Amino acid sequence: MALLVALEKCKDAGLAKSIGVSNFNHKQLEKILNKPGLKYKSVCNQVECHLYHNQSRLLDFCKSHDIVLVAFDALGSQRVKEWVNLNHPVLLEDPVLSAIAQKHKQTPALFALRYQIQRGVVVLTKSFNKKQVKENMQVFDFELSPEDMKAIDGLNRNRRYCEFLPK
Ligand SMILES: NC(=O)c1ccc[n+]([C@@H]2O[C@H](COP(=O)([O-])OP(=O)(O)OC[C@H]3O[C@@H](n4cnc5c(N)ncnc54)[C@H](OP(=O)(O)O)[C@@H]3O)[C@@H](O)[C@H]2O)c1
């Protein structure tokens, strides 16, 4: 809570436009929302969010409090060894996702990103590959049908990639 007060002071001093949090569950969000004397509400909460961990309950909670859910690991983090449990399946190789993407002549990555945008999630991804950066920008050029959205919703298994495994 002391950090929150410090951040509020930063905003008052014009050093920050808004305050956001990361990796907060709904109980932690509730705690800061109910903090006596809260001056500024958190505008966003950045969490791991993808097809296998779609955070639908947290998303509903955030929407009901006008907090933007920001997704990281939206492409499944692509097997960065220090963070990721390598025993988990590769998200972009999911057979349902691949079949839907193929049907629409798009890539699984674009479908995984578009899914988030259509459910009101702000999605982060990164790439060092120019071709993939360009590809990801096409996320605004097409739409998923309600049937595709439903099929992708069905892939959720509340499985995190980021486990911060001991080295
Ligand atoms: N708040 C937190 O706790 C937290 C935790 C983790 C990450 N983040 C942030 O979230 C952001 C996103 O990073 P992320 O780690 O979550 O990863 P991600 O977006 O799930 O995956 C990034 C990986 O996907 C690959 N990629 C990008 N576009 C692709 C495409 N079109 N097709 C196939 N592969 C593609 C990239 O590889 P190439 O470079 O080879 O293209 C990169 O290795 C970063 O800014 C990161 O700092 C925040």
C-alpha cells in the first residue's frame, strides 16, 4: 500500500499519467479498490493471458470496475526456458487454433492475438523478427466469427506458462 501512495504522489507531481498494476488477482485488486482514501484507481492490470489461460473471470471483474486487462504471454511466450514450463504444449501448435487459422488463411499467432482484442483485452506481444512484427500488425484487418470465438474459448485450461521455475 505504501507503493500505491508513492505512485499517487508521482501522479500528483505530473510524473505519471495513470497508475496500473501487474499480476494482480481479483482479491488483490479488490484490496486496493477498497483502500481507505484511495486517490486514483488503477487503470489497468497486466497479467498472463492466452488461449490456455484466458482469465475470463478476472476479465469480467476488471470490466465491471473499468480496469483494462492487458495480456502478456499472449503467444505462449515461445518457450523462453527460464520462465516457461517446457512440459506444457506449444500454444501456437494447438490443433484447434491451427485448424481455424488455416480455414481463414491466417496464422495461429494472428488468431491468438485477434481473439484477445475481440474480447476487450489489450494485447502485448514482441518480436525481433521484422516479418512477424509486420504480420502481427494485421491483427486489425480481420474478424473472428462468434463460432470461432466460442471454439477458442473452449481451449482454456487455466494453464500458466510463466512458472518462474527454479534454475
Ligand atoms: N508483467 C509481467 O510480469 C510480464 C511477464 C512477461 C512478459 N511481459 C511483457 O509482455 C510482452 C510480451 O512478451 P511475452 O514474453 O509475453 O511474449 P509473447 O508475446 O507471448 O511471445 C513473444 C515471442 O513470440 C514470438 N512471436 C512474435 N510474433 C510472432 C508471430 N507472428 N509468429 C510466431 N511467433 C511470434 C517472438 O519470437 P521472435 O522474436 O522470434 O519473433 C517472441 O519470442 C513483453 O513486453 C514483456 O515485457 C510482462
